[in-house]
Amino acid sequence: MKTIKDKVAKLSFVALLMALTSAMFYTPTASAHGEKSQAAFMRMRTIHWFDLDWSKDEVAVNDTMTISGKFHVFAGWPETVDKPEVSFLNIGIPGPVFIRAGSWIGGQLVPRSVSLELGDTYEFKVLLKARRPGDWHVHTMMNVEGGGPIIGPGKWVTITGSMSEFVNPLTTLTGQTIDLEDYALDNVYFWHALWYSIGLAWLIFWIKRPMFIPRHIAVTSGKADTLISATDKKVAIGFAVGTLALLMYGMGSTNEKYPITTPLQAGLMRGIKPIEMPETSVAVKVEDATYRVPGRAMQMTLTITNNGDSAIRLGEFNTASVRFLDADVLEDESGYPDDLLAEEGLTVSDNSPIAPGESRTVEVTASDAAWEVYRLADLIYDPDSRFAGLLFFFDEDGNRQMVMVDAPLIPSFI
Amino acid sequence: MSASQSAVRSRAEAVQVSRTLDWMILFTLFTAVLGGYHIHYMLTGGDWDFWSDWKDRRLWVTVAPIVSITFPAAVQAMLWYRYRLPFGAIVCILALMLGEWINRYLNFWGWTYFPVNFCFPSNLIPGAILLDVVLMLSSSFVLTAVIGGMAWGLVFYPGNWPIIAPLHVPVEYNGMMFTLADLQGYHYVRTGTPEYIRMVEKGTLRTFGKDVAPVSAFFSAFVSIIIYFLWHYFGRWFNKTDFISGEGI
């Protein structure tokens, strides 16, 4: 009996070790960017991304693609997040799998931080050059000082080829053509290796002789002065003089080799031009809004007034990058990410055209699993229980009008 | 074997044991400092040391020496006070830089593919040699703090200029002027390091024209002296021997 018990114990131990070892070899790719973890109100009430276009789904190393579109800076920016007075148009990718070859807001190159105005809508474009093969989730992103990264929608893009083929050629203002990927790398290695060797030589000079116990005995017995010899002092002076000489040589030779250098460039860019949005002829009043927790649906009672000269219909509600569409009015043809698109997620109690001059109160329901999957339902746990989003109306000619809505949200648990 | 008997039986054996202990202590010191100092420097110097587009002529020159003179001062106090060994600073810096290079090569490049010419560490070795030599020749912690600490701050920029100068060559890109280091920061995307947290060229040091690096270095050197004193006493405190009275036991 004891033998069987021992065997079972031994086998169990081996099995445990095997399980632990195999677990170590299981290293799945971490490809998310925490977009679902970001507080729902941050995604709903700060930057609204729309009309996005990822120019390619697959791109070879060294080839380029763009992400372009628009973003609206929400006028009812939450109090708990610093205003976007210092912001940076970033891109949400897992490290430099692409290089950012260019980024523009309103046609202006924005390599630095910019100041954005609440209530304005901006056009943007990011040019990416593929660098590292793989399948990558590529997000739009705006970093806001005091607010953190505000991540937009992401789409999977595949990079093919080999990273060893990647090049990043540039011509400097001194006329030199370089590859930034490995430019001056030998120089970095050379100087670090040289100085490390000198430091190591100084250490070896001391550690080749007995160190701790004999020297401690000498120090405690009052013979500390005998531990440093005249030769030691000469060698030390040699190291000091050599160090200073090498520093001077390094400075001199470097200045000779690179006579033209400039300081790092920095500064905030103001005056970024927003899009001149046409005056909207649709007025929307949110009478009430509830989020029905069991049904994963948000219901709004809207009073819509058409002040234009063409009948309109509601086609889309866009919040936190999730697009709820009324399929009878609008069909997405932009290749928007599936998980963020509720193609039939918008239901309007009466979505017949609202005639010019007509005012109508309708029940609008935005329902989709995305509320849960993207943790937007967590909005009900936010300190300021409000929602916000963009409503898109379409007239008979297909012209679009954008209206911002912002109102308190009451959760319903039954 | 009674407690009064020696653990070794000959002088040769004693020497061998002593040397073995030497290597064990040195290895332990090296790795412990590598870990502790590396964490300290990454937390306090951090991005200034990580990225070429943070290595400016004002704040990097000021911050890096001040936050890095800490462990060398403390370890010097211990090694000199107890053993008259003048390699406290260099052993710290060699450990730190080994750790940094492992981190930059395996993590920054190996895992996340940032080019090494963008994320190389700062060179601190010239200052460490001078700090050790000053201590050895003067046998005075005060002089080491004043002269060595001053040298530590002053030689930092010259010790790094040959490495960073090629990255300060200007380039025109899409109608704007950058240094190559700026362009590295723009090209090689860091989602968690937006441009606005880059603390470069900030401050009010505007009356020295383009020659702000020496002024920053002097300021850094003065503060390094103060930090040296502070951390020297941390070192003394950490390696003191306390005896307790037998009466209370």
C-alpha cells in the first residue's frame, strides 16, 4: 500500500512539474491595448472618432498605409479629465511594428503636441510604414496631458515580409544619407565598450589582490595606510589623467566629425485648424435616456426638429467608437471593424422621413452585445452617469448632418 | 571540532578560503547593486536614460548625474571605510551599466523592437573613475564629495557627447526641422510616452544662448555634491556594526 502511495505521490509531483513547465511554454500574444478597460465615460465623452478609413488590411514591410478620418472634441468634456490643451495624436500599436512616417491634423504636420478646442471637429491622417511582420491591432489614439491615452477604434492589419529588410533612409541637412534604423549604432557600441573596458581595468587592478578579510583585519588593526602603495597612487593618477585625456579627445574628435548639430526640438503647436462644419438644421432634444442592463440596450426619447428644407431620417448613433446603424437608412461600406459595428443595432419607433418644419418625438434604441463586450455598460458605475454620442441624419439626397447629444443616463435593472 | 579551533588547517588553506570569500562577496555585491541601483536609476532617471530624444542639453545633463551619484557614494563609504578599497563607484556603475545593457538589448530591442541606437543607456564611467581616484588619493570623504562630486557632474556631458552627437545632426522632414533623435522619437511609436511628457529644453536658462550644457552641468555638479554627502551617510548607516548588551538577553 505504501509503495502505491509513494508511486502516486511521485507521479503527481512529476505531473505537476510537467504542467508547470508546459505552462511556461504557453505564451500567447498579448495584442489588446486595454481599450475595453478604459472608463466608459472617457470613451463616450472626450474624443469621438468617425469616418475612419484604414487604407489597407495587409501591407508588406517597407510599404505604407494610412489611417484617416475625423474626430470631434466633445464640448461637454468631463470635469475629471484635463482639457485637451496639450494633446498628442498617437497611434495604438504594440511597439514600433510600424514607424509613424507622418501625422497630420487639419493638414498640419503634428510631430509635437497640439492644443485642441472643445466643440471643434478635426480632420486627421497618420501615415504608417510597415516594419515588423505579424497581425497587429492598429488603433487611433489621442494622448491628453492630465487625461491619459484616449484610444479610438482598432482594426487588424497584417504585415508581411521580413523585418531584416526594413530600411528607414533619410538625408540630413548636412547632405549625408543614412538609414535611421541602425545609424551610428557602431559608434554607440564603440564608446560604451571602450569606457566599460577602462572601468573594468580599474576594477581588475584592485580585485586581483586579496580584498575583504585581510584588508578588514589591516584596517581594524590600525594599518589602513599600508594598504595603498605608491604604485597604486601612480596607477590611479594614470587612470584619472587618461580619463580626462579621453574625454577631451572624444569631445574634440566628435566636434570635428559633426560640426553642425542642433538641440532637440520641442514645443506646443497651437492654431490647429478645425473643419468648418456646416450649420446643422436638425435640432435634437434628449427627453430622457435609460440603459436597460439585462437587454444590453440604451433607450433614448428624442424630440427631433427638422429646420431644413429636405426630409431627414436618423441613420446612425455613434458612441465610444461603436456604431449603431439603422440598416434601412445606412449601410457601412467603409470596412469598419465588425466588432464595433452594429449594422442593425439602431431601432427608431418611427423612422419615416421627418418633413421640413416637422418636430417629432421618437423612441430610439441602440442595442448590441458591444455594450457588454466593450464594457460600455460600466457607464452606470461611473461617478458622473451621463452618456454622449453623435447622431447622423440623412436627407433625401443622402447628405449627412451630425448632431451631438449629451444627457444624463438612468440605469434600469429590471 | 571545538569552537576555539580554526576552520582551516594551514596558511595556504586560509588564503584559499579568503579568496573564495572575496569572489562570493564581490559577486553578491555586484548583483545586489545591479538590481537595486538599476531600479533606483530607472525610477528616478527613467526616460532620460531610455531614449535618445530625451537626452537634451538641459534636463538630462542636470538630472542624470544627480540621481546616479547615490549608490556610488554609499558603496564607496562601505568599501573605503571598512576595507580601503577604492572601487565603490566603478563597481556600482559597471553593475548598473551591465544591467542596463541587458535590459535595453533583451527587452527594448529583443521584445519590443526599439532600435538600440534609440534606447542606449547614458555613459557614467568617466565620473565613476574620477570619483574613485579622488577618494583614493585624498582619503577624504569631504574632498571626494566636493571634488569628486563636482567632477561627476561636469564630465557627464563630455562623456556622452561622442555617443549622442551623431543623433543631433539636423534633418528636414515634411517641411519641419528635426534632429535625428527627435525623428527617432517620432518614428518609433511609443504609445505610453506621448510627446508632451518629454521634458526637454524646458526651463528659464535662456541668457546663455546655445551654451546651456556647461551651465546645466555646473548646476548638476553642485547638487551632486550635496547628494553625495547624503548617500555617503546612508552607506555609513547601512554598514555600521551594532552591538547589544548581554544584560538584556
